[in-house]
Amino acid sequence: MSDFEEEREVGVGPHPLPWPDDPRFDPELLANGDRRNVLDRYRYWSNDAIVADLETKRHSFHVAVENWQHDLNIGTVVRTANAFNTAGVHIVGKKRWNRRGAMVTDRYLTVHHHNDVAELKTWCDDAGLVIVGIDIVPGSIPIETVELPQNCLLLFGQEGPGLSEQACASAQMICSIAQFGSTRSINVGVAAGIAMHTWIRQHAPIPQ
């Protein structure tokens, strides 16, 4: 069997003795190893310690997804939101969603729920966030040509129908993502990743 065919073991094994004297470390992880999908700098840290560190460096944008029919892509959106350390994720509509796609990353950020778009808009108004819808609709602006507000909420519609009429009416800006093939739209999880990374490129300091 070649090296490429061998299954790569993720993470690290038990920490050698003596263990470091650091309250951020989890004794169980030190004893048994840490196979979680986390950055190397967070190896052996408890979940609470990781969240506390992330809270000190959250970015100022939020992400929201409408969830009226099915939720096949919400897990992907949550996982990507964790990768970009968003301030929070918002589920609009049905409260239940399939967490498998999130790969437990929902443990490291706050997931809010809103019964409808009106409730989401009230929350955003109170928080001082500009709602930016992402969809291909008449009057949408190519996201490649605009600067996204620093304090904003990126709002995505249900897979298939896209943003609801209520969502479009509540958004102060609607952006589209340039496409060059034959399909009319792209997967919501992919669109969310593109939009989040656009915000990152415009507003976040890039680590060297």
C-alpha cells in the first residue's frame, strides 16, 4: 500500500509526561490524545477554552440562512462560518437542521434562531447590522464590484427558491455572485463561502 493509500491519522496522541501546567488544557485530552478537527494551536485545549479565545477575535459580520423546506446545506454554512470566525450564525424558519454537515463546529460559535425574517430584521436593527442578501435577482449588484459593510449580516435563501420575498424586502443591499457556465445558480453552501471570503478579503487582517 502506498503512502497515499494509507489512512492519515488526524490529530495527536497522548501528551508525554509531565503535562503542561495550563488551565486551558483538558486532562482527558492530554491523557487520551486529541483527534478533533482543530488548529494545531488548539491541541489539548478544552472546548470552552477554544471558544473563549475565539471570542476575543470574532469578526464583525454574521451569517443567516432561511430554513423553510429542507436544510441540506446549513451544516456546510456553519462549518465555513467557523473557519472564518464569524460573530454568529442565524437560522430563520424551522429550528431543526442537520448538524452532521457542521462537523461539530457549531460548538465553537453562537447559533441563533428566528421564527421569521421580520424577527431577524428586528435583531439586526438592534445590533446595528446591515442586511446583505446574496442571490441572483433583478437589481442585484455583483459582489465582485462592491465593498461589503464591515458590520453586516449576509443572508442566504433556501436551496432552490433562493431568498424569499420577505428577505429581499428586508435587505438593504442584494449582491449576486458572477457565474460563467450554464447553471442558473450555485449551491448555497458554496455561495456562502464565496460571500464570507469576500468580506474577509475586504476587512480582515490576513495572517502571515
